[in-house]
Amino acid sequence: MVTVKLNLTLINQSGDEEFRIDIENSMSFEQMIDIIGIEKESLGMVIKNGRWTPIDCTVEANDKIELFPHLEGG
Amino acid sequence: MQKILRVDMTTGNIVTEERKEYQFLGGRALSSRIIYDEVEPTSEPLGKKNKLVFATGLLSGTIASSASRLSIGGKSPLTNGIKEANSGGTAGARLSKLGIQAIVLEGKAKSEDCYLLIVKKGEFSLEKINSLKYEGTYRTSALLRKDYGNKAGIICVGPAGERGLRGAAIAVMDPHGELKFAARGGLGAIMGSKGLKAIVIDDTESELVEYKDKDKFNEIAKEFNKKLANDPKTKDIYHNFGTTGIVKAVNSMGALPTNGFRYGSSEHVENICGEKLNETILSRGGEGKLAVSCMDVCAIRCSTVYPDEMGNKIVSTLQYENIELLGSNLGMDNLDSVARLNYEINDLGLDTIETGCALGVALDMGYGKFGSEEDCMALVNEIKRDTIIGRMLGNGAKITGQVLGSERIPVGKGQGFPGYDPRALKGNGVTYGMSTMGGDHTAGNCFGSRNAVDPLGTENQGELSRKLQIQIGTLDCIGLCMFARGPLFAEPNVLADIVNYKAGTKFDSETIWSIAEETIKIEREFNVRSGVSPADDKLPEFLYDEKLEPTNAVF
């Protein structure tokens, strides 16, 4: 089971804030966002298990993923 | 040619001059250049030899969005080096419409009187205004607005600046009568030390903005405005959450300073995040507002008006840095407390970041409880009552930490850290240490959602910080808001063209960055001559060995 939490405008895009996806071993990041209905271009930041992770990471069972849209600091 | 307005506070003389060598300089490039050329690097920041420069940007007063920021520079009483802080508000555009490129404030009033500088078309005067001595920024600016009209550009300091507190900011009024702040570096203490309480700028019947090619400029500026307005960050993030949309992201990265930089994430994040701010403003209604502009022309509109439960305004604007330094850093679990602290600190004319850091140090040393608005407000009231403790706090995090015997003082070159713990966002640590501006969120902020550099890693942080110091510095030198960077960094040729059609320069997509490169070089040279050494580039020791939960990162 992978838990995916969406933030800010990504919630509007997919229609839900949190997803639980059953997987046996691993899946690609693109497969995961296909399932939850998020366009890759709208993604800005991925936090996997509490750490920043490059987009295009591999997702494994029991991972906790947080997705954010494009953001900038200041 | 635009003029430099020179105001000698010692003699009261005001003169204008044209300086050809400054013709193509604006914003931070101009303020830093004047300080570099005219201020002895070893001079006392609050003494008569320091100067304070109010510089307009290269695009100021035009139709270009978010391009009329006012750059204020001097030798900082916090970093002891050169410092620039810029602000929204209407003063920058008003000065440009009067044909004034910069105001240079020199000398120091001989008496204890405080003064108002009035700048009108062809008329400049200094008047005593002792009735406003030690008045808060809100009442000061409201009274001046009443006397000089809603369209006047107004700049002022609060009691903190007049008392020479090194955490003092300079307030600049926006088109709605709200205050924005050139907050960092203690520049308000320089203005106050010279005896200048406020500046009023009336640009009635004046339209002296000069263009190399106005038609082409307007054409490209309209195109840029459209792209900026349609950028998802503008319409989806800033219009709904202001700058606070990043709170949860920084928290999830483990970089959200919490309880005096003890932790990198807050258990109360859901109550102080951008989503909560949006929900609260919309549900309370009344005077609450989202998507408020801070300049005459701005598509970004990242300001907010935060209301209480009755819908009455508490403060405008509640920004990320305020929520961070006065919120999670002080252990707060609600936005109302943050807003009330924010209002009081604004009214004193203090930098919320510096003061938030100082309060965090005081709580960390046991002078109050994290999460207690009452304890924090009691400390703020010490500043208001001008007690010794208040003076300590108002002088910023470094002095507060030294007086209280803290080993954990979150400063870079003597200036309080902004809302990103450098252990979990190491690129910002490089910026806090290495940039000419010290611990500053606008000098090369490495928080960016599509950055390819692991914020916890040690690789490529220097390159990332260097690149961003130059890129953001370029916007500072043009007078553009850093939140306009999306479309401009994507198309640097547009950035170059927009400057060329306005100012008559000959930049291209490669050379446009040289404005900041040259500026940073002279700032660094000034700092070296002022006594800022490589040892000052080092961050506080606790960051190197105290693990930051939840990532357990060290710098």
C-alpha cells in the first residue's frame, strides 16, 4: 500500500486529497500519478517518506508520498 | 535625465544633481553603488557618516507589473556590511514620476527634533514634525495620508527606528493605505538615527518617466504582464494563499524553523498553513481579503488582509516569513496569535523576521513558553515600553542571544535567519553565510519546487546558491519583485529587452545578469573593507552538530 497526499491546487486537479494505492513491490512515479490523475507538468515537489525526492523516483510498498504544485520561496 | 535628491540632515540643505555614471543603474545596483562610492566602510552605521539611499528601479513608474519596488540601502547596523532591502508600496513609482532616481540621506540632525521630508514637483522641504515623535507606523502613516491625500507615497519609521534599535524596518505605504516593509538589516535604525521620521512624495501633475522607446516598451511590458498573470503560481497559488502556500512544503521537507530552531517541522502546521489562511479569510469575510496588490501595477497580488472572528482586520499582510518566524518558530498553534504579534511588531517599525528570531532566542533561554501568545506579547510590550529588555530584543537576535548567554543564535553575518532552517535546506545555508546580505530570504533563496539539488545533500549547493544570488540580485537591481521571476527566468531575452526599451541599455539574455554580478562584487569589496571577514561567512556552531528533527540533518 502506498499513501499519496496531495496539496494545494493538486487537490482540485485530482478531486481528492489522499489516495491509497495497492502495490505488491514497486511502480514508477509516472504510473502512480496516472492512477491518481495528476499531470506531471503541474508537479513541483515530491516528498517521499519525509525527504525531498527527485520527480521520477520509484515508488515502493509502504511509501508515504506528498505531492506539491510549483512553488517558490521568498 | 533623472535626478538624485541629496538631503543633508545636519544642515537641512536639499539639492538635486544629475550623475551620468549612475544613469543605467537602478534598485540595489544604484543603492549599493552610492554607498560604495560615498560611505567610509569603517563608519559607524548609526553615525553621521553613514548614508541611506532610497533608489528607484529601472522600470519604476511604468506599466510593467511588479516593477516599481523601492530599494533602500546603507551600511547595516546588524551585518556591519552593505545592505539592501526592497519594498512594494507606491513610493518608488511616485519618485520616478517626479523624475527622481534616488534620495540620498546624509548627515544627522543636530537636535532631538524629528523631521518630515516633503517631495513634490520641483519642491523639496524638511519640516519639523515632533507631534509624530515615537508614534507607531500605523498612526504616523494614517495621519500623513489624511494630510497629504490617498495618492501620496509615504515612507516612515516607527519608534524602533527613532530609538536606533538595530532590528528596525522602514515602512512604505501601498495603494490601499496598508504598510509594506523594507525590513531587513536594520535600515530603519539608520533613518531614525538621522532624525527623519517620514517622507511624503506627491507626484501630482508630474509624469517624468523617461523611455528609450515607449511604444516598444509598452508592447513587451503588456506581453510580460499577461504571462505573469496567467502563470499558475500567480493565479493558483498567490491569489489564493499569498506567499503562505509553501508552509506545508517547507514543513514536509523538515526545514520549517520550529521552537527557536529546535525542530524542522511543527505539529501545528495544519493550523498555520496557507490552506488555513485561505479558509479563515474566506469564512470570516468582513475586511478579510485575498489577492491584494502592494503596488499600483501588480499581477501577482500576494498580499492579504487577515481578519478576526468578527471580520475586523487584524493585520495586512500575513506572509510566509511572518507565519514562520512569529508562528512555528515561537511554537504558535494558530494564525490569530501570529497576526496580533505581527501587527504590534509592524507598528513598532521592527522587522518581523529579526524580532521573531530574537523572541525565539528569548523563549529558548527560558524567558517565556513556546506557544504562549501572552508570553510573546509581554516581551513585545517590553519593546513598546522601551525597557532595557525591550531594547535588547529590538536590537535583534544576535544581541538578544549574547545578552542572555545563548549558544544557539540563528544569525548569518549578525542578521536573523528567515524561515528556512539551513540544515534541511543547505543551499540557503550557503546563501546566509556567503552572500553579501547575510541571513536573508531574498538574497538567493534555494527553496524552489523544481530544483534538481537535494536540499539535504552537500553536492552542488554552492553552485545553486551562487546562481540564485545572481538571478534574484538582478531582479533587485531592476526593481522587480522576486515573484515575477517565473516568466522572466524562462525567457531572459524578454527581461533584457524590457530593460533596454525602457533604459536604453544594450543587454542580452547572457549579459543581463552582469548587473547583479557587478553589484555583488562591489558589495563584497565594501564588506571586506568594513571588516567583514571570511570568518563571518561561517554559520553558527550549533548548526554543525545539533541534529534537526525529523531529518536529523546537520549543516
